[in-house]
Amino acid sequence: AQSVTQLDSQVPVFEEAPVELRCNYSSSVSVYLFWYVQYPNQGLQLLLKYLSGSTLVESINGFEAEFNKSQTSFHLRKPSVHISDTAEYFCAVRPSGGYNKLIFGAGTRLAVHP
Amino acid sequence: DAGVTQSPTHLIKTRGQQVTLRCSPKSGHDTVSWYQQALGQGPQFIFQYYEEEERQRGNFPDRFSGHQFPNYSSELNVNALLLGDSALYLCASRPATSGFSYEQYFGPGTRLTVT
């Protein structure tokens, strides 16, 4: 069965510092990969996705993630974080051939301090 | 254009009771999925509805059931509530013509507390 592991439950960082949120998945089949962000008392918002093609994908607000098939990883990075990036981040996989079911990791709480 | 909407926002129930949660998908979307997000955990897939039928189901007991209406809105029903059913219940929808984008749009969720 597919699973997703987010290696850090919490990541504290100072404003304008770089950050990496780690995600590993296990799957014997091709997958599609996603990062979602959840702000307090809100639902999930799609941050970025990897379906095929270039292994480096970017979001409009400066985040990027790199798909590494050999390491089965999809780490999320941002070179300089803002206070407003404080949120819960979820990595998710969608196994190919399914009906769009998403399998989520447990989440990483990013706390940006001034 | 309204996004995915869910009602109610919050709900408090007693063990053994039954609850119904509602979801209206984003305009143009015909597929609805439900997820349970327990405190401190990631969302867990409950089931997905398409063309008014349950198309896929996660590892949840039969106490969890659903329905999709002709207008694509959906309900999640949970019978014989347990304390462990306390969670944020998220609804997600996707459009029929999304092709391979696989993007799902999530609602704000319904916070269910079972006492």
C-alpha cells in the first residue's frame, strides 16, 4: 500500500531564512505528487503538483519542490520565508490508475518567527 | 464563483447519535470526495462519489455512508457516533473535464466534536 512520510512534524524558522520540508513516499507504481497548505481554521489549498515532465515544480508564491524518483522524495523548499507562510503543509500522493484518491502525510507545521 | 462549501461549520454530538454533513461542490465539478482529518494528522480518504454512486472507498466502517444528489452536492452520514469520530471533515471536488490535472478543490471543513 502507498504511504507518505513527512519527516518533520514541526519546523521553526526565522523570517527570510530558507526552509525545506521533507516528504518521502512509498509506492511500487507511478504516482502524482502534491503539496497542500492549510492555514488556521481553513481547508486545504493546492500549493504545487508534479504530474510529469520537469522534476522541479514551482508555485506562484516562491515555493518549489523537486521530484526525485530514485529517492522517492518530493521535498518542498523556499529560499526566503515570510511570516505569512506560517501554516500546516501536507504532502500527498495520488497513485496512478485510481480514482483521484489522495494519500496524505501527517503534515509539517511551519512556524516562521520574526 | 463560489468554491466548495460545507455545512455546518461546527457540530457537537453525543456518542451513539447520528450526524449528516453537507457539501456543495465548486461550479462545474461533478466528483466529490470526503476526507476525515483527526487532530494533528493528515486527511484520510473516506469515499468518493461520481454520478450519484460511490466509486471508491477508504478504510472506514459501514457506519460512514454517503449520498450524491443530481445537482452533484453530497452528504456524509455517520451513525452510532464514537468519541474517535471527532475530527474535521473535508469535502473536495474536481471537475469532469479536468483531464490529467488531478487537482481537487477543498472546502473549509466541518468540525465535528463527539462528547
